[in-house]
Amino acid sequence: MKKTLLVLTSCFLLACGASAADGQKIATIDLRKVFDGFWKTKQADAKLKEDAGELEKDRKVMVDQFQKNEERYNKTVEGAKDLALSPAERDKRKKDAENELLGLRDLEGRIKQFDNTSRAQLAEKQRRIRDNILTEIRETVKLKVKAANYGLVFDSAAETPNGTPIILYTSGADDLTDAVLKELNVNAPATPAAKTDK
């Protein structure tokens, strides 16, 4: 961990030194703010929540079915213990209970599989969306950088593996955050006006 931090710090210092020596301009951007403020991120978050809600509904149907089956199984087990019944009927109910238990275990396995698959699908979708959004942000940053002739752009929100900021100070003079965010949100769909009570 310390080795990685040392390598990152060294690379950062070398890059800054090389840029200063070449006379290249350095800019900063708060990538977290840009990512969170981009309309496509908000739209994607809403869609992911909607998808998660649909999956939760499907899961609830399965869990409700499991609970009903479990109740039926418990009644069958209790019925198999009823001494008023003939031994043949008790044996029949025991076998029914065993079959219901197998069904319960199968359904429990399907619920676990559903949970694992759902989590994996949502995580993959989230990763794909994140990568696409970051690609679009980077392309917009490149256009801004070329237009203003910057040599390097650092993420002012970046942190080390220990959670400490990589950039300890920036004057904000060459910060591209607002300009990039404005450019990204140029084509944002109009949000419906909030309803006001009369």
C-alpha cells in the first residue's frame, strides 16, 4: 500500500515537474462533481433503481411462495404426528412432508440463485453505464483541454488508497469542472416543472 502511494506520488511530482519545465499548463477537474452532476448519471441512477425495484418485486413473489409452502409443510408435518390417524395415513403424510421439504429446498435454492444473478446483472449494468459516462466525460475534457492548450488535467477529487487527497491544494484558477459540466448538460432533457399548491 505504501509502495503504491509512493509510486503515485512520484509519478505525480514527475508529471508536474515535466509540465512546468515544458511550460505546459495544468488544469484540475472535480471528476466526482462532474460525474454526479451529469444528467445521464442521474438518468442512469433512476433507471437502475427502477430495475432493482422490478427485481425486488419478482423476488417478493418467490419469497411469498416460499412462506406459503413452508406453512403447508409445517401443517403436513404436524398432521403426520396425529395419533388419531391410521399408521398408513401417517406414513403417507410423512412422505408428503418429505416431498414438500424437497420442494422448499429447491425453491430456496432458486431464490438464492435469483439473488446472485440479480446482483451480478445490476453490477454489470452499473459498470457498463459508468464506463460509458466516464468515456463521454473524458471526451468532453479532451475538447476543453485542446481548446485551452492544457498539457495535463488532474482530478482534484482523487484520493490515495488511504483515503487522503492526492492534490492537497489548487487555486481553482484553472479548474475545468463547471465548464465541462455545463458542456455535458447542454443537451439535458427538460425536467418537468414542480407542481405548486394553490
